[in-house]
Amino acid sequence: MKKIIVPFIIIGVTSLIASCHTTVSEDECISERVDSFATYYFNWQYDKAAAYCTPPSIKWLEFAASQVREGDVEQLKAKESQLTTEIISIDYSPDERQAYVKQRVSNYMEARGFGEPPAECEEGIYEWTLVKEKRAWLIRMEALPRNEKQNHD
């Protein structure tokens, strides 16, 4: 089954990247990339999330992956509600080489840190910085993502 699905995923991602250069606006391209990244990231599929990041950002995904325990994965699989994402805003730097995205993520499991069990979160607000490298928008991480909503409530 996986052998059948993998080519379709590769074709889909390739099409998405190609479409960002030809038929969709910058906002749509950024939205698609951030939504895909967040879906993989918050479902703890860090290897797939890496395709949407700058190379220096991958160390943060590797660190996040190193903190996940088998029991955490079982808790994620047992979660009943489906993760959803929504782009709140997209802003650009003056030179338009960076984009700043605010995103709402709902119904997800948040890894808490070493030795702590993950927590089911109803909603979080995350801010992403994207950089344009070789005509592609990539997420730049300088730390693990933080839920901005809990920091301001």
C-alpha cells in the first residue's frame, strides 16, 4: 500500500512546488506551504515537515523528534479530533524576500518537553517566518514553535 501512495505524494508535492511558480499568487503559495508544514509538524511527521524548511531549520525538527516517546505516539494516534489549520495573516518584508505568517492550529497534540506527556490543545496561534530561496518559500525556524495564544492570554 505504501509503495502505491509514495509516488502520488511525490507527484503532489512536485505539482504544489511547480504551481507556486506559475499559476497561484504568492499568498496562496505561502498558505499552501505553511498549511502543509503545520499539518506534518503537528502530526509529528517531522521527516515530511523538513521538505518545507530551510536546511538550518532541520536541526529543530530533529530535536523535536528526539523528544517524542512511544507512548506519546500512541496518544497522538488515539486522538479523536482532526487537526485543522487556518492562515490568519501574511505580511512581507519591504524587499519581499521574507514573509511573516500567523496561523491558527486547532485540535492538535502539543509536545511539552523532555519527560512530560503531550497535551491535547484545542487551539493555538503560531507565527512562522518564511524566506524565499531559489523561487521557493521555506520556513525558517530559529527555535521550536511557540503557541503565541497561551503567551498572551
